[in-house]
Amino acid sequence: MQIKAIRPDFVAEITEIDLRLPLSDAQVAEIDKVMDHFAVVVFPAQALNDDQEFAFANRLGPLEETRAVVDVHKQRLAYNQMNDISNLDVDGSILALDDRRRMFNLGNLLWHSDSSFKATPAKYSMLHARIIPPEDGNTEFADMRAAWDRLPEKTKHQIETLVCDHSLIYSRAQLGFDAFTEQELINYTPVPQRLVRRHPGSHRKSIYLASHIGTVHGMPRPEAMVLIRDLIEHATAREFVYSHKWKQFDLVMWDNRCTMHRARPYDDKNHKRDMRRMTLTDCAPTLEQPA
Ligand SMILES: [Fe+2]
């Protein structure tokens, strides 16, 4: 495989590999090595079907087994472990403007790390573009290691041992979405995560931020949320951000342990977008991982 840096130490492009074919142990090890160094990897022109995307993800590590969405029974995709990142209903038509799933999915426009609201959060996510709109709809990635490196020493010291509670309820509340069922409220009970993590592969520290954060332990809530807003503002300055312009059949993989990302808007009322995401689960809750 050919590896080319798109953004030094942050985004790489890997070509001359066919992800439809089973990976060798050496290829898996090399992909992990590239991920450890860069954190975001683009595989262009991979015309995968669901079985192939599933097999590729499954080869890289244990998968997340559940979807975290509203109306979980209304699903278009066969694999339970595959997330439907589209604007499509079960019959393939564009979701109605007031569909609860559309309202909920708009939360993906906020900066986040996938599944930080789960006790054991996500490791890699991989998003595959099957149908893309004619324009807009980039996905942006922010490097949380570089953001940590550039914090003032005083701030590093202040936040290093903090613990935050994450929940989908908190991120959706920022958009005024609170139409959760009783069962969804139970499913999305806040979970604690470290605010500063050390990556086991690169040994670099990073700020573990997401719009899912709703409290910081030991801090009054408004003080906590002002701190989190400031950190997100710092960490998403343009110098830390790569904006990916999609081409059909791109597969983009990122390490949720040391990046944030967000979707950018497109004309979802008139154009179809069909993306499918597989997600690897991390080894343990962040509080059970070495500081
Ligand atoms: Fe996401």
C-alpha cells in the first residue's frame, strides 16, 4: 500500500490496497501503525458493499454491537453494527423534514467523538460514501493531540485530571431536541470519561472533548460548561482542522480517542446522501485505562 500525508502528522491517504479483499496480518498492522501516527486515514475509490465493509471493520478489531439512534426499529440496513449516516427512510426515500430521526441526526453537525456517551467508547470509526450530494456536506476533523500540545501549561495543569459526564441527551439539548422516549432516556444515561487521555499507540496526550459533555465532576455546571466551550473553541481552531470533501466510494477512518469530527450541512431536502459507518469499540471505559 502507498501512504501519503495529506496533513502532516494528522491525515494520510492510503492507495494501492483493495479493501474488498481479506487483509493480511501485515496489512492490519501497517494500517494500525498509520492510524497511530496520523489519526485520520482516507482510502479513496473503494467500491465496497455492506458485506465487504463489515468484513474490513471486523478484521481491524472488535465492533460496536449497538446503534445509538432514535426510532431504532426503523432501520434500512441489514447489519446491526452498521450505522446509517444518511437522510433516507426505510424505503429509500428522503426523510420527511419533521422526521424525528432527521432532527436527531442534525446533532452530527456538532463537534463530537463517536460514542463518548457509551461506558466503553469508540476506537476507530470508518465512514463509507455510497451516494453523495452534488455539493457541500464535508466532514471536518480536529486533532485533539495538537490541541493539547498547544494549550497553555496553566490550562493543562487545570484540566489534566478532570472527569466529564457525556450523554446524547446533552448534545441534543444544545439544538433544542428533547423528544426522547422514556426508554431512550434510560439508554442515554450519562457516563463518565477522562478529559485528558494518553493514546496507547503514539503515547501522545489529547483532550477528550465532545458536545456530548454536560457536566464536569466537582464543578458547578455553568462553570464546567464555560470551560468545555472554551476548550472546544480552542481545539477546533482552523490550524487543528482538516475538512474532507467527499468523493463517491471514499472510506474515511478516524481514531475517536484523539480526534473530534462534525458533519457540515448540505441540501438534505432535495439530495440523497447515503453513508454507512462501522465502528470499533475501545478496550475499556477511559477511567479504567492508564492516565
Ligand atoms: Fe460522528
